[in-house]
Amino acid sequence: MVEELTPVHESYWTLVPEALFTVRVTPAGEFLFGGINPAHERLTGLRATDLIGRRPEDCLPPAAAAAVSERYRACVGGGEALRYEETLTLPTGERTWETTLVPIRDSRGEIVLLLGSGREITEHVRTREALAEREARLSAMAETVPDVLFSADGRGRLTYLNGRFAERTGIPVEAALGDGWIGVVHPDDLEAVREVWRAVRGPLAPFEYECRLRDTGGRWRWHLVRARAMPDGQGGMQWFGAATDIDHVKRSAEELARLNGQLESLLAGISDGYFTLDHNGRVTSANPRAERWFADPIGRDFIGIPFLERFGQSSELIDAVARVLDTERPEHGEVASTLYPGRWMELHLYPLAGGASVFFRDITEARLRRRELEETKWLLQRSLDSLSAHVAILDEAGVVIAVNRAWRRFAERNTDRVGGAGVGVSYVEACRAAAPTSTDAARVLAGLEAMQAGQRSSFYHTYRVETAPPRWFQLRVSRFDHDGAVRFVVAHEDVTEVHQAHLAVNHLTRQLLAIQEDERRKIAAELHDSTGQHLVALSLGVARLAEIAGHLDGVDPIIADVRASLEEAQKELRVFSYLLHPPHLGADGLGYTLRRFVEGFSRRSDLKISLNVSSGVDGLDYLIQRNLLRVVQESLSNVHRHARATRAWLTLELKSDRLLLTVEDDGDGFPRGLEGGPDLGVGIPGMTARVAECGGALHIGKGRRGALVRAVFPIQPARGLAEDVTE
């Protein structure tokens, strides 16, 4: 097409400052650049030789090619001129263009050419965006300021209001423009407002006034209106202003006046003395208490006298007043009275504009009570210090507020446990910090938190201190509530001797249980070898007697009863012997021994027993295995002899840190008095002793179906004393 231009058109194509270009539209719908003028080359950095006859995708950056191709398709699809703005990244950089595309048709009406012109508007767009951003900021500022902003023409008709007006008055901004604002002004203030506006003379003349505006609730609120007149550019003036809500200031001024009156009445009625001085030290006002205190000794009125001159002798009161007048800094303290020897005054002196104010009170009695209290606290502290136990008192937050001497020594030796617990240190936080690495600290923390929540009134915890030799301590915490205040008393006591005695008792218990085991084996053997044989002989004798006297009337029923009794006695003897001497635990292991024992006991007692044993129980400490087996024996013996049950369920569950044994039956439960022990010997006390020997706990009560025995064995046998007890 460029080749077909006339000389005039060719000159225009060459000299015009706008970027001109043509794009051929192929029958296949592709776009080929037909030509670009020199201005286009200069503005875009693209050369005609690189574009002519090529597709946009072949000679432009991908993003730019996609953008211009989309516009070309839109122009062809619409079939009419298309004007648009686009931002392209070209060799000359990123620029914004205003481009116009005109479709050119052939004789058949087909679009075969696009004639385009582009005008760079980068700076124009930036200016436009900057103006839009500035207007947005100004609009945002106008809508966020707490004041009502407005503008008005020369006749006082509003031309602009920000949204604060509608929020304050409930009237839409559109309704208030022009003269619509007049309806929200108090009728008594309206004429004064108009007069102010009429009195404005000349541009840049500021003015302000106060008026009342009606709010959304129908109340009148005071506002301070400030405005400035400026030329409107058409020979007139316009006003720009703001209305600030000062209702609270007005109300505060009225309230201040009322409070000042109340303050004067209050100062006149208080028991404290109060007076004021001017900068020369002359008394300017005083309440009745101050007048009586100072006027009585001097025999004349107190107000008006030169205070520093009249009481000019050196005293703590005079010196303090002189310092406040000189330095204009407040002072507080307690001083001895020179007018009334033996009495004390509490002083509070404050600088005032042009003087000072003085508050004082007679604290003689309070000082005496305080001295008595200090003596009481001293005696209490000395009493605490005389105790061998380590004692601390905590407030409701767990902060140490008092300790005795033994506690301080204990804290110094055991900072890893109590966190250096001196006065002012949070005992709870010290335990919380140590809890991740100390089981003792975690248990104490749990106990303290439960007491803080009111779930416990006291608890104690026993722990071991690794000294040479090791020592055992018991920590006891008690909660006290008095007049809404909560205090916790923490006491540590050395219980090493008690622990050692407990170990000795445990040792003796093990010896007694070992003796019992030996006696049981002997009794079982005697029952089997002697009593069992006697019962067999008696059975044979009854059989012989039946042969001899069987023909006699009435003998058969008697012999049948004797045989039944003998069979029951033999059955009971087998059960009793089996309980006394179970299978060998050391050789077979706990799991196999329990299964064989349960099978034998079930067969001999006609009691159906369900057994569930976790794997791994054979690896437990032998003491736990032996004592657990004995607890099972005693439990099943009680079920057989006392519960009148037909079924029993025995579960042995091994967890990460404990072993849980449960024995439950479907019988009548334990009868009263059984805690004294069944015929087998140790009974429930023996069961309790065996579980306690391993550091565990035994619970006996009613289950879902009958009696329930639950025993908990810690994996590691206990080292002595119980760890935690709640009271």
C-alpha cells in the first residue's frame, strides 16, 4: 500500500509526527505488517525492514505480539474503526499508546487492510493516574476525618459535604446540598449563623462560630464551624470549611464547673486537712480541718496568714512546702508535728499555677498499728525461721511472697528443682519451666494448677534429691482462702528416715510373703498326701458299708448323702490345694502360668473364666509377676467362695508405663466383712500389700455385672513412698 501513495499522501506519511502503520489481512486470517512510517520507527524502536511482510508473532516480543493480534482480530470482527489504549514493551521501553485502527475493504467488501495510527500517551496516562490517585487520597482523607467538611458558593449554598454529615445528622448528603442544611441548625442559632456569613468581606477572610446541630437521635450537639473565603475564578467567592463536634467540650466545661463546686464541698467535709498557698506562701484557702489544726495554736484566722513566716521555724513541713514552691515538683512523706509534739502527719504537696496545695492527715494511730503489725510479722518470720521444714507462702498467682530461713537454704541447694525460689519469684512458672525435663516438677505443677482452679485444697508429693547419700523430701501444699484472698503454704520436709523405715517394712513384708509361700507349699503337700488319702479311705469305707448294710431300710439315702459330702470335700480340697501351690511361675513364665492356672481352676471349680493377656508380660520384673499371680489367685478364690458366680472375666493389659489387671464376675459382689480376709490367709489386706510392694494401687468395688478388682502395677517397682496424695 505504501507504494501506491500519491506524492501528497507520501509526504504526510513521511512527515506526520504520529506513528502510522498498515497491516494486511490474508484470506487465511493472518496479519502481515504492510508498512510503518518514520515516526513509528522513531517512537517504537522497530525498523520497517524488520516488520514489513512479517507476522506480529515473528517480529515482536511474545506479550506485545499477542496484544496487538488480539486488537487486530477485534477490529476485523467488528468491521469498524477501533480506538483503544494499550501498554506495550518495545525496544524503546514500556510505553502506553492511544491507537486507532481503521478497516479497509476491497471491492467485494472484504477487509483486506488495517490502517493504524498511534499516539504515545505515556506521560498523559501517568499524569491522569496521578491525578486520580490524588483525588482518591483527598476523597479518602475527607471521608476519614472526624469533622464535617463542606464547601459553599457565594450565597452560602452548600456545594459539597463529606459523609460525616450524614453520619452525624442522618440526612443524606444530596438532600443537604444547597439550602438543605438549614433544617439541622438550632432555630436559636440560625440567624447568628446567617449574620456571620453575611459579614464575610473579601477573599481569604477566615471566620468561625459555634452553633448546635441536630444529630440522628434528635439531640442538639454543639459544633465549632471554621471556614475561609476564596475566589471562585468567576469573579465571586466560595467557602471551604469544617464543623467540629465540641459538644463534649461544652458539656465538660459545665461538668467541670459542677465538679469544682462538689470538690469544694468534698474538701470541706473530708477528715484530711487541705489548704492552698500562693507563690509568696500566703494561705489562700483551707478546709475546716486545716483551719482547726493550724488556727487554734496561733489564736487567729488561718486564711490569709503568711504560712512560711508564721511557721518559719525549721521543720520538715516548712522545708517541704518551700521546696514545692521553689521547684514546682510534688512531694510526699510523713513528718513529725511541731505544733502537737508526739503526733505524726502524712503529707501530699502538689504545685499549682501560682502556688501549691497541701493535703495532710493525722497518722499517729495508724503508725502505732503499723508498728504493731511489723512486730507481728517479725515474730511470725522468726517463728517460721525456727522451723526445720522449708516453708514458703505463695499468692494466688503462685508468686513467692514470704519464705523462712530453711527454705532459702533448700532453694540454694536445689535450684534445678525449685528455680531459685526467693521472694518475688513465680514458683508456678519455675515448675512450668522445669516440667519438660523433670517428672517431679511436672507433678508439682499439675497439683498447683489444680489448687489454683479450686479443685484441690491440698496435696503432697515425695521426691528424691541426689545427694551423697540420697535424701528424700516430701512437699506439702495447702490452700487458704480469707476475705477473697487466696494463699498457698508450701512446706518441704526431710522424710529420709521415714523412707528408710518404709523400705525396712517392705523388706519385712517380702520376707513374710516368702515364708507364706513356703508354708503354702507345705500345706498343699500335706493336704494332698495326708488329708486327701484319708478322704479316699473314707470313700472306700463308705462303699464297703453300702455293700454290707445296703439291704437295711433307710440306709441308702444316708450313704448317698455321705458320698455327696465326700465328693464335695474332695472337690474343695483339690481347689484349695491348687490355690496354695499353683504351677511353677519361674519356669513357665507369667502368661503360660496364668492360662494353666485359670484352666485348672475353672475345671476344679466349675467356674467359666474368660482370660485376655497382653503379650510381653513374661518380660516383667519377677516380683511383679509373682505378686500379680497371687492377686489373681486371691481374687478367683473370693469369687468361688463368696460371690456365687458362674462366670468371671480376667484381663491383663500391658501399657507403656503400667500393667492393668481387672477381675470381674457376675455374682453378688463382696459381702460385708470380707476385708478381714477369707480362709486362704492374707485375703484383701494381703492383696493390697502385694500390689503396694510393687508401688501400685488396688481398687475393689462393684463392677457392671458383679464384684470388680482392679490393680495397677507401675512397670518399674516403686522406690519407697507414695508419690502424690490429694486430700
